[in-house]
Amino acid sequence: MPLLPRVNSEADEDTEIGLIGSTHTISGDGYTIRVQVSDPATVRRSSTSTVSVLVPVSIDVVDGAYDLNPSHWVLRTLSGQEIDGITNSSAPTAIGKATVTGHIEGVIPFVDYSTRGALTNDEVSLSLVQLVPAGTAGVPVGQWNWPEPVPITELPAAQ
């Protein structure tokens, strides 16, 4: 799965921004949700060329219905590389594509299948996670930053 650049990967003035662990209330076409992205992110190394980072999220739909799709999430490294969330994962608590009307908790899986080194390089540090709803040309509506970049080698191993 190739890394594709975002049309606009920078947060604009309407983006809810905070630290990992904070909760944002986000509204869009037909929904209002409260989203928390928390630690600890974990890492799973399936092989030397396939690395997954699993980021825990909690979502409450306050109003309407929300199209939960892991591909609406982006993990960014300190060097600016971006990895989209994926909809299929072997992680038992991975959130898949679904329309949500209540509460859901689980992990968003970010997988690097490439040899570009986005997650496979031990020198990589994680910087932030963004929520980018479909149809918004890559403009994030929520962003969660680690207080300091987290080296991938310091993430606990996923169970």
C-alpha cells in the first residue's frame, strides 16, 4: 500500500487540535462526535518490511450517525511521512468500517507495507494523528499531537 500525500495535510483554523489523550467534539454533515485518541500506541512487527502501529481511540456519537472508516485517519511521523489507517487488520480490537450511532472503542491500525521506511526504520518518531473525513480533500477536522515525538522503538509491543 503506497504512501500517498495529503492534498492539505496541515491543520487549518477549524481543526480541533490537542494532545494525545484529549477529547474533541467534531461536527460534520449529519453527525456530532466526541473523539479521544489515547496512549499507549503499540507496535506490531510482522516482518522486517511490515510494521503496524495501533492507536487507541474512543468515539461517542452525540448526534446522527458517523461513518467510521480507519482510512479517514492519518498517522504522521516527525519527518512528515503519512500513513493512512487501514480497514482490515489482525488486531483483535481493530476498528473496521462501519456506521456508528453510539459508542465504540478500539484501535486504528496504521500499517507500512513499503520499504520507504515510514514505520520500518528504527529512526522513525511519531508526531501526530489526524482525523480526515471523506470528501474534505484531506483537510483534518481533528488532530492529536504527542507532547514530544515518540520513537517507534519506544512503543510497547502489541499483544
